[in-house]
Amino acid sequence: MRGAMSETAQYLYENVAQRMRGLIEDGTLRPGERIPSVRRLHKQWSVSMTTVLEAYRLLEDRGFLEARPRSGYYVRATPRVVLQEPERSDPPRRPQRVRTDLVMRLQAEINAADVVRLGAAAPDLDLLPQRVLARKVSEVMRRQPRAAHTYCVGAGDEGLRRQIARHMVDAGCSVGPGDVVITSGAQEALYLGLKSITEPGDLVAVESPCYFGLLELIEALGLRALELPTHPREGVDLDALDEAVRKRGVKVCALVSNYSNPTGCCMDEDHKRALVDLLRHHRVTLIEDDIYGDLPFEGPRPRAIKSLDREGLVLYVSSFSKTISPGFRIGWIVPGHHREEVLWLKNITSIAAPSVPQLALAAYLGDGGHERHLRRLRRAYSNNMVRVLDAVGAHFPAGTRATRPNGGQVLWVQMPRGVNSVLLSEQARAHKISVAPGVLFSASGRYEHYLRLNLALRRDVAVDAAVRTLGQLAGAQLT
Ligand SMILES: Cc1ncc(COP(=O)(O)O)c(C=O)c1O
């Protein structure tokens, strides 16, 4: 099925979908019009029926087509409300001490029953490869009891590190098992990275808005955060970073390179290269968090910034929490020159990552079914993006804006000023809906009228009804 027919499509069906989408966008195929049947396109474009069907389903998921029973596929007639994207952020140019007390409350809701979980960015259990993981865990317990029950000290299980090194080839990185240190999720990897290269009081440049777990670490380590102006599609403003390094003495920059949290922003390659040039010029270290990089909605996986780094200025961090199992708590860091420090810190904080999940994951990744699982996940998240965006467009107050990410797991919604998203999240809780209020994502109390919405939901979750309730609550705050 792989085909290299266009620059951005990875699979042949994506290429077919792109061509068909082009015909819709240039008006050749008009709203309400029936498009060629699967059989006809199969003959006309010389591609298999399965490929055409996959392409049509993709376009249906993206909201370009609708399937009518026993009739075929039609160009979607009802125009969707197209939301503008949120504005580029404009945070204060001063470093901040961080306060993050709301986060614990959001985390408490992760496992609550009967809640529509639009809040925490944790995948629904049913989206994870549960059955195969259960099999792998039980095989590990039976076949490798010694390894399962002993500390996996040092950098972690070698078999898993080998699989991770292989996995990173997709992100354009060539690292060996010896470069990887296994951690308890990406959160510990971020902690180890930050702690090994900073002293209390140091300044960390971050995106704005920014992943709140990073802000918590900055707070706990006695560091200061400098929020950088950030475009929701293009990423951090490099001129602002350059100025911050020159005038404020930024020690380290920490950001999510691909499908960031909460904006879903994926920096393009030129931007990544320019960032690496800037790091090299000023000898500043970057902690790159690539936890969402395996989740493009279309086309190939984007490169990691690490893949462009020739001087060891990038510490790479990721985990399998968004794609395989958050409960396994398996992440990793490629610490480069800081390896000894990271290993020492890891040893004194947790001795070793748990052995059973490491061994089970190594076996799972070695089996070769992971790419298929990722495709299913990408499809589910991308469908949900369209469903949630449609619902936000239909039910939120006029003037609402939202990102339209090309991958990842979250949407960032900018509501009209006057809506208080902390209040909204409390009101929503009474309706059994969780959301993440915007202020979580800032060190300076910004984004009061923003929300982050999780897309890792099952297909049968009543998204439209939940988003309608949120929209009504937001609207009521404005009147
Ligand atoms: C950007 C980012 N980094 C790190 C983490 C933490 O990941 P883990 O659960 O692997 O510790 C998250 C979790 O939401 C995240 O969104």
C-alpha cells in the first residue's frame, strides 16, 4: 500500500484522497454532487478498490464527503462553520515563578467514571492495544521470571532500548540503544533532563501556551519560566527566543516539537532548522518533548528536531503514554553529553523503571504490529478532531476560534473574552464533562478564556451533546 506519489502522502490512499479533495476544493466537484463510485475510480485511476474505499472513508472522516446508504458518496452539502485559528500569543516578556495548583484537580478527573473526558489528554482505554499487551505481560511473567522480578538498573532493558532506537528512525534520528535511558514516562524524562542541566534560579524559555507538567517541574526545581510568543500553527517566535537568550540569559529552551500540547502546533522543517541554528549560535540547550510525534493525521511522521542536531545540544524526550499505555509509565530520554548525570539522578530518584512493562513493550514492539495500531489511532483522533471542531463551530458563542491540528491529541479553543474557563470547567463537572481550562497552560495566569479539549475518545462518546452543553455554559456566562 505504500506509495511515494506526493510529497506529503505516505500511503497511496492518502494520495488518492488528496487528489479527490483537490477536485472538491477547486469546485470541480460541487457540494451535494455524487462523486465517482468506488468501482469507477478504481478503473479510471488504476488503483485498487480497497485504496479508493480507504480514500473515501478518509475524506468522510475529514468532513469532505458523506456516505448515503445504497447510493454512494456525495460531496458534503451542509457547509461547516469554519473557525478562525486562535491569535499568536503575546505573553509578558518577564520571567515568572510558576503556580500550578489546578493541575492536581484535573488529574483527579482522569479516571472518574461516567465523565465525558474532554479534559485530560489521556487515551480512552478502548483505543489501546489491551489484548496483545495482556498476552505479552503474561508471557514475560512465565518465560522471564528472573528478569521480571529484579531491578532493571542503569539505562533500562537493552531489548527495549534497541526497539526505541529503531522506532526513532521514523523521526529521522540515528541513535543506538546505548544512547537511550528508559524513564517512568516522559514526565520523569523531562525532570531528569531539566535537573541535569540547570541550577535553581535558571531561566527556561517555554512555548506559550505550554504543557502544564513542564511548568510544574519548573516550579518544583526552583527555576523561572519565560513564556515566548507562539503562533498556534507555526510555533515559537524565534526572534523572541533570540532576544531572550541575548538579553535575559536563557539557560535552556523546552518545547514540544510535533503536535504540541495544548495548541497541536507542529513546527515545519525550516522552523526546526532555524531553531537548531539559533541554539548552535548561542550554545543553548533544547529539551525536545516529542511525545505526540507518532500521531500525524496524514502523511509521514514529522522529523524530530534532534535529527537536525549535530552538536548534541538537543536532549530528546518521549514516551508511549499517548499511543500504547499511560499506565505502563514507560518513557525515555536521549541525554547526549548529560548521560552520566541523568543515570545518576535516575538511580537516586527511582533506582529503575518497572521491569515487566519494559520487557512486555520490547516484545510488543518487536512483533511489528505497532504501525498498524498507530494507523488506527491516528484515524480515531483525526475523526474526533472533525467531530469536536464541528460541534464547537455549531454550539460555541460567536467569535470562538479553534486550532485545526494536523496531528496529536488535543484542540485549543479561544472563546470570546468574558468567558471564565475555570468557572466553565466547574460548571461542566456538574454535567459530568471534564475540560482543561486555559490558565493551566501559562505561568502568568493567561488564557482565562481558552479551553483545551482532548481528542482521544471512543467513537461512541456523545461528543456533540457534551460540546453543546459546554457551548451553552460559555454562552450563558456572556449574557
Ligand atoms: C507534552 C507532554 N509531555 C509529557 C507528558 C507526560 O507524559 P507521561 O505520561 O509519559 O509521563 C504529557 C502528558 O500529558 C504531555 O502532554
